[in-house]
Amino acid sequence: METQLVIEAHGRRAPVIRVLVVKSLGPLTVAAGVVWAFAQPYRITLLHPRGEGFWWLVAEPPLLAILVGLAFTLLVVPGLVEDLEEGADATPG
């Protein structure tokens, strides 16, 4: 296989891999939050609120991880993917 063909094949595949990685970050963060919630259920005081205030119940780390993953997936990823695809189209090769 010629060197130029290998470089061209690698050049076309790299943007696709970047897009897949960016698209998977949000769902992986959500999954990590869910696993964290099941691994340490005592962190979710919504299950047993013993006089805790509103912010103590809302600001639970596993719940925040899930919310951040959802926000990233719904708000940030579409713009990033669009920019990555435009950059791949503009790249000569």
C-alpha cells in the first residue's frame, strides 16, 4: 500500500472518530452518574430525606453528573458536531 493512500485513508477517518467521541461523552457521563447512584445509594438523600434542606436534596453529586451529561448531550454536542463536520469538509485532502 502506498504511503499517500494510507495518509488519505487516515485523514478521512479521523473526523468521524472525533465526532463519535464527542457524541459519546454525554451518554457516558449519564451512565457514570447512574452507576455512581447505584454504587453509593446513601449519597442520594432524596431516598431518605431526614430533615435536609432543598439544596442538600437537589445538589447530589450523582444527580448533578446525570444532569451535566444530559445538558452536554442536548445543548453542546449539536454545535460541536456541526463545527467538526464543517472543519472536516474544509480540510483539503
